[in-house]
Amino acid sequence: MLVAIFKARPSPFYVMDEVEAALDDRNLGRLLTILRELQESSQLIIITHQKRTMEIADALYGVSMRGDGITQVISQRLADLR
């Protein structure tokens, strides 16, 4: 239903939090196809733990905690790795 709304009333960006967490492989593939289509006209900010979702990203940002208890932000543009 959300995708129908996104297509009917496009926005310059979308924020999604683990929208694919409960999907099986087949439905994850379908969602990734839709997300690739949305990438053409909008910016997507997706919070995920799924490797397959990360693979379609242009950039990844992660937050981790160093040994001294201080958090740090890690970023990587995937075009630099390809």
C-alpha cells in the first residue's frame, strides 16, 4: 500500500525503517525491484540489517561503539568499492 501512495504522490525522499525485516527471499527480491525504481526519482534512506538491501545502496552509514564506549559514524560510498 505504501508503494502505491509513493507512486501516486511522489516525494523527493523517503525514510524507511527495516521495511523488509519480515520478508522471505522471494518477496525481498520484489521489494528491492520496487526500491530500485523509486531510486530513479527519489532519494531513499533505509535502515536495514539485510545485506541484499545494502547492496542496492549508493552509500552506507553505520554507527558502532568503540572500545572506550564512544560511538562513531562510519560511511562508505559503494561506487568507490565497485
